[in-house]
Amino acid sequence: DVHVRWLRLKIEKNPAQPTLLGTVRGVGYRINL
């Protein structure tokens, strides 16, 4: 979770509202290109 937060801080314009790196419940994470 900490590593995903760091990634969001680096790649997202607004890390509070992530659009590029999404969470898929029960599965993990997904990159939205």
C-alpha cells in the first residue's frame, strides 16, 4: 500500500483522486491508460 501511494504521488496530477492507478477490490491494482 505504501508503494502504491508513492507511485500515485509521482504519476498522478491529483493523488487524492487517482485516475491512472486504480484499485480493483479483491484483485489488486490496475493501470488505466
